[in-house]
Amino acid sequence: MKRIIQDILNLETGEYLKADKLLNTSEKDIFLKRRELEIKIQEKNPKIVCAICHQPLKLRAGLERIVHFAHLKDSQDCPIKTDTQYSKAEWLRIIYHGTKESQKHINMKSRLNEIMELDNRFSNIKIEKIIKGIKNKTKWKKPDIQCVYKDKIIVFEMQISHTFLSEIVARDLFYSINEIPLFWICDEFYPDFDYLKVFHCDILYHHNCNLIVFDDSAYKYSIKNKCLTFKIYWLHSYIRNNKILSNWQHKLVDISEIKFDNDKKRLFYYDYEKNEQIIKENISRIGKIEEYQLKKEKVFDTIRKLDDEDSMNSRNKCMDLFKKEINDMGEFNLQKWNEREDVYNLFFIFTIFLSIKENKYYGYKVNNIIQLLNIFNTKTSLRDYYWLLLMFIDNGNYMGLIKKEEKYTTFLRQKENYLNNNPKKSNKYTEYLHWFFNEIK
């Protein structure tokens, strides 16, 4: 399909642009621009207009149609105006209110309400009740659910099927003006770019590449623990073959872990933009990812030297070199560590992680991984970081190596006891370790 409307005018800059050139960008940028244009339209301050008739244009997107500019539905005639593909009845049926009373939608509201009644953090729970604007009493919305959480009103809108961007933006603007956090909740999601629907994208990219999902697993977990828990899907950036790529990650997350960005009026769990920016900054600082990886290997090489040098004197020399190498990573905006306790802790954690990763025992005369883990447990200064070691093992699929050990069942019992005792979990080194070990997320 060719784009019918090619000539457009940017009222803010006075530029005449071609649609094909303007839309030759990433999917994320397109959907952010789509949202930006809709906001301008609803604020009655359109940014992009048709170069022929000077009427506002919006971006349309669909699964089987190329992203394109189109006149607003009720705009006046234009020589190149595109006809709407929906009748009035079809339009009303498809938009947001068309799915309000589906059985799936009703069940979802009922389930959320059920959990909120069990979770004592929520009060004054209302279903399908009108909220009037604080600054303008003539404006109002009727959210699926509203309640009080942490002494503040929050609202929930369920997403079962297609919702037009105009409806999403209208609700976002209303609640942001009235300083009420709005949770867009999807009933299901499959982490596959081929599955991604248009309304997913309109929500996903505005909310820092996060989607909030309330599926069967989130419902059952919430009921069992009497706390409202969602399954959060997010895009995670990483480096491969000199390129920045993204993949899907997900996790069951308590509502208290979801952040609200007051500046951009959005909710998210994982800060995709911060992570992506850090990667870009680190890469641009030297221009080549290979050099960044080489620096990391130099850090690892200080640990590998322990393979042949396990005396205390040699260990101290390796630790001094380790300190130099990790602080040389400061040119990538990574934190520097100068306190001896921090250097010692990181040196020890790096030694254990790399030993497990490469199935070698650097600097320790042990016969298996479990003996290595026991050494970790003897270090008083590292007790608050043992949970990171367990995460490293689980995320790296290293349990297969441990299963071969004679003391495997003992390890499982100790692990269970540790987790059941609500251990203190320090995050002092977590973000730093993530840059060296992908197993730490």
C-alpha cells in the first residue's frame, strides 16, 4: 500500500515534509510521534497539517496497513482526503466503550476488585463510578475501577481488545491534569513482536516500554498472597555483534514496585530509557563496542591470574590490579570503587561468579562448585549479597553443574532455609555487576 498523503506541513517549524521520509524510522519513534500528534489535536493545537488543505492530520496504524497520515474523521473536503474505513455504527462499536460490557471485561474487573478487598492497602474501592475533574468540574471520566492506595486516588482501565489512540490519550490527559495515576491493564500478552497489537504499542512506548498485565498467573498469585500483583512485560536492551538489541523480559511485580513518573505522567517497573541511554553513552564514549568488551576481559583476566597464584601475597597483587582495572572502566560512566572493603567484596564476588561461569576454581583449592559456595557463606561481609549469587546461578542455568555434586540435596536444603528466613538483600553492587555478568538482571 502506498501512502496517499505525502505532502505535510509542520506548523511549529514551517517545514514542508514528505511522509515517506518522516516515517522512515523505528517503530518506537513512530508510535511516540503518533501519540504526540494526538495530544496536540486534543489540545486543539495541531502540529502536523495537510499541505494541501491545512487541516490537522493524525497517524493511523494497523496490522495489515502501512503507517500513514490521514485527515480527521469529521474534517472538511480535501482533494486528497482519505475516506474512513468505518461506518458510524462500526466506529462506536470498535472504540473503547464498545468492549466495556464484554464478559471478559466484567470478569477482569471482578477479579481485580476481589483482590483489592483482600489487600488491606486499598480502600474506598468503586467500580464504574464517575470521577469529576478537580480543576474543571464539567469534565469527567468513568474508570473501570477507582480506589484509594497510600492515601491517594488511583484508577484502572482494562484493555481487552482494540482501543483507539484518541481514547487512550483523552483518558491519559484527563487523569494527568487531575494528578491521578492511571493503570492501563491488559488481560494477556505474549512476548512476541508478531503478536504486538497497535493499542499495545500506544501504551507500551509511552510507558517506558512497559506493559502491565493481569493474567491467570497474576490473579492466582495475588489471591494466594492477598496482595495485588501484576505481570510486567518490558523491553530490555543489550549488546550483541556490535548492535544494541532488545528482547522481552517479564516478572510478577507487586503494585508497590511500580514507579510513577510525575514529569511524564507514566507508570513503569523497568527503566528502559535509562538502561538504553547508559548503553549508548558507554558505546559512544569510545566509539567501538569491541574496546568496551576488551576492558571487561582485562578485569576478568585479573581473576584468571589466581589460577596459578594462590598465595596471600599473589592474591593481594591481583586485588590491586583488579582495583585498577575496574576503576579504568570509569570512562564508561561506571562507578569507581576506592574503599578497600568494596574492592575486596567485588573481587571476591567476581572470583566466585567467574569460577562458576567458566567451571574453573580461580584462587581456591576446591573440588566442586558447592565447596566454592560454602566459602562464600563463610565471608561475613558478603552475607547480604548471597541472594545475588543464587540469582546468578538460577539465571545462568548453572544448577545443572551443581546437580552433579554429592552434596546437592544439602545445598537445596540450605538454600530453602536461607530464603525462608527473609534474608537481608543489599543492592549496593547489583547494578554494577549487571554490566559484567548478564546473569544479574
